[in-house]
Amino acid sequence: MSGPVVLLLRVLLALSLYAFLGLALWMLWQDVRQTARKATTRSVPAIRLEIQNEEQGISHQAFTQPEVMLGRDPGCDVRLSDPLVSARHALLSFHHGQWWLDDLGSSNGTRLNHEKVCTATVLTTGDEIECGRARVLVSLTGESMPRISAGDDGQDG
């Protein structure tokens, strides 16, 4: 073969190698962008709570935020005005694909289906949470709803 033909083949080979590497990097970048977009718009399945409180009667609330605080404190998502309930009594949180209940070191403890909660426990539909004399019935809808913005309180009437 002559020198100019070999040079042309070398240049074409180098260009095709750079084109291949560029395409591979572009595809990786697209995959990272798509994964990041999915992570930021991850959805939390709604949890519906029926709160039965002697002083407040029965109320219903639904949440799509990943954490729901139960307690006497006005800043709690579910406010329970029972003197036996601690200011920050229990936490419902969604992680690892499930809703969990955790007692936050409350004075009188938290019960799930009449059993004292000592460690984070998975919740299912029909579970009954007891905080003091207040009862909270859990209903997991299974519907994924987009994570709410910081300004929304995530509650239904």
C-alpha cells in the first residue's frame, strides 16, 4: 500500500474511535440526567389517617409528604390535643418503599395494634396507632403522588 492510503486509513480509524467515545459519553450523560430527574420527582404513596380523639372527635387527613409527625405540638402534621400525648410523640415516614411508624421517645409510649412500639415498624392498611387516648387508623392507598412542594401542607380536610 502507498503512504497516502495508509495515512487516510489511520485518520479514518482515529475519527471513528473519537466518534464512538463521544457517542458513549453522550449516552452516559443522558442516563445520568434521566436518573437525576427520576430521583428529584420520586413519588410518595398517599397515606390516609382517620384520627379518633375524645376531645376533637373523628377527622380524616391525607398526606403525600415523606414524613408525618404526630403529637401535641402545634407544628406537628397531626395535632393530638390529649394530655397523655407528648409534644412530638411519633413519626410516620416513607422510605425503602414502605411506610414506617417510630416512637420518638414519648412519655407514655406508642402502640401499634395494641402492641408497644420499641423500634421502627412497617405499617399496613388497617393498622391502629394509639398515642395516649387518641387512635389513628391507617389506610395506604397505593397511589403514587408526586412529592409536594415545601409550601403545601399535604392535608385534606
